[in-house]
Amino acid sequence: MKINRTGAWFLLLFFMLFCSGCGQTQPANSQPAKEKQVQQVSTEKSESKADSKTVNKTDSHHKSTASLPKGKLKVYFFDVGQGDSILIQTPKGENVLIDGGNNDKGDDVVRYLRQLHVSQLDDVIATHPDADHIGGLDTVLENLKVKNVYAPRVVNTTRTYEDFLLAVKNSRLKIKQAKANVDLGLQGASMKFVGPVKDYHEEMNDWSAVVKLSYGEKGTFLFTGDAPIRSEEDMIATHQDLSSQVLKVGHHGSKTATSQAFLDAVKPKYAIISVAKVNSYGLPNDEVINRLKSNHIQIFRTDEMKTILAVTDGHSIEFQPVPSLTPNHSSSEAGNATASGKAVPPAKQPSQRTTSNGTLQAKVDDQTPEQYGKINLMVTGLTGAAYQATFHYKSKDTVYQGTAGTPLPVRISRAAPGYEVRIDIKAVVKGKTYTTHTSFTPQ
């Protein structure tokens, strides 16, 4: 097979960065040691506070554990629109980031981390090479100190993945392989990969790193990336303990994941769906939502709650929205965060209305930007309406969400010089679809 110079460089970079045999691995048939149980209380309690931000609290059949560290474990499901980004903070002060959202969400993720006073990440997990999961990780690596990076050992030749590899290289790190039975070795909680369990072919989602987080009897989470039903079946076949109180629903609620067999294996009480309010995929899928509901699983969604915080002491889990952790260019449903961590009210937007000519117009402030530069997309004509903008790069399409009348800042990364990037914009207002387009040519 003929490989051009660019392809050869990419493969060399890939193999240079992957660390052979890295990570603490347990035998495939081994089971994690059960923590010593000193007390069991059989009570069922559910509490709801209408006048507070707390959405749900449960402490059913909890067990106190002798080896449990003092303090609480926190899991933030960041609002990054159509993508994934999750921060885990253990009682020992460890910080683990799973994914970084799409290319235009890296700045938001860095801002979230700084607002939470995170200056160093113990581990960064890139679940798989799709842009809506790793697109913002290069920005994270450029702005924060990172100790370890994990990713599945799969080659992908997109510019987004190349940006990620270059950021790892520039951070003088190696990539540890994310695969089943690799333990992250945390002190404040247990965190171990349960997938992928084998090598797959070219379908990137199949390779999704799936990791289980455990803190006490009830503080259990399963993060699935975009793992499809095929990967779910393979994990079930290994007879690993997948049971978890909280399931991060695979592939943003697509019907390609979250099978009934997988729900039977995980037995979650709560499900988190990370999804944009406006997306071209129709997610989350109604079939998946109905399946979760029929299994009596409580659903939390970032398109409805924005950033979601789960807090557990190992015996119970509380969920609450964090309105201050909101993308800078999101709609006015939540406040924008300041560096001090306080939320300020968003600028008042005009109510959604259709202009007299009923059309959309779009333009960018720089039609010949430099690589790694930023442009601002301005969409007018349906002030206040949510829209979807699809950037057709030479090697991929990237989707952004915006609000008509508000500039949408976009970091264009390593776009191909001289290639005209067409931007297709679509808005749906009162059941009617409006479209327009514009373009720019990177230098």
C-alpha cells in the first residue's frame, strides 16, 4: 500500500506517542476485591427540594465502608452542546477529564476547569477519535498541566485527531492504551477500563473507551463514550461487573447504543445524556428514551439542565444543575460564568420572531483567516432563533450551535490552506425550516 509523506508522518507520530504496555492491567477473568462491609442499613428514602437546585437525592440500602476516604466524589457532566466532556474529582484531590467536546468547545472546557480551580489533570481520557469527543482536548493540553493521557490504540487521519496527537507530543507525554482491565490507579476512588475488550476495524465508535468509576457501594458510574451495541455485547460476554448506579448513555442517546441487554447488565438507576438542544441527528432517540423510562431509570439531560453535577459520599447520589458552567455562545437559558466562579445574568435577547422577509443571512468577519485562528460567524434575520451551522472542511464536517443575532466564535484549527470551507446554516422556527450559507478560505 502506498503511503504519502503526510500519511507516513502521521503514522510515525501515532506510534511514537503510544506507550506499549502502559497502564496497570488486571487479568481478564479477575474480579475487583470487594471492600469490607461493616454495616448495612435497609432503608428506602427519596427526597426532593423544590426551593433548591438539588434535583434528586437517593440513599437506598446504603452501606458504610471501612476503607472509604473521607469526603465526597464529584462528577461534572459539562455542557458542551453536541459532544461529551466529563470531569471527575475524587476526595483525594485527583482530577480526571473524559473527552473535551468538539473543536469549538476547548476554550469552554478550559474555562470550566479554571472556574473549578483545576490547574492540573491527573488523567485525560480520549474515548475515541471523533471530533465531538476529542476536538477540544488539544486546547486543554495546551492550557493545563496533564500527568497521563489514555486513548484506545486506533489510527485516525483526521486533522482533529492530528491536533490531539501534536498537543500530546508538545506536552512531552506518551499515550497509555485504554483497554479493558487497565486500572488508572487513583487513590480517592477506583477507576478501571471495561472496554474496548478487543480490536475492532475502522468504525471509530466500536473502539470507544468505556470506564467504570466506583466510590463506595452507591457511588458507581459507567462512562461509555459512543460505544455501540456491538461493543456492549462484547463487554457483556466477558462477564465483567458492569453494574453501576449512573450510566452515561452511549452515543448521546442514539438507537445504535443502550440495548436492553446492556441495561440488564448495568442495572442503572440514573442515566445522563449529553446532547445539544438543536442537533441534526434527532437525538436523543425516542426509542432509547422510552427504553430507559420502561426500566424506571431517571433521566438527566445536558440540553435541559446544562452542566450537571453528581455528588456522592459513597452511600447516596445527588444531582444538580450548574448554571454558571455554560458555553459562552450558548442561548440565554443560563448565565455566563466569570473568572471568579460567580454567574452573571446573560445579556437580554429579543424574543424569537421572524423578520418581515422570513430569511436568514450569514457572514464571517474574516474570509481569509490564518490556521489556528478564530472567526466570528454572524447569522441574522431570525433574531433569537437557535440555528445549526455545518462547517464543511476538506477532511470532515463539524457542526456548531448558535443563536441568530449573537456572534458565534469558532476556532478553525489546522484547516487546509486555500480550501474554501462552506458553512451551511439551518434554523427551524415554528415548524418551518430556513437555510442560508457562507464560506471562508483559510490561508
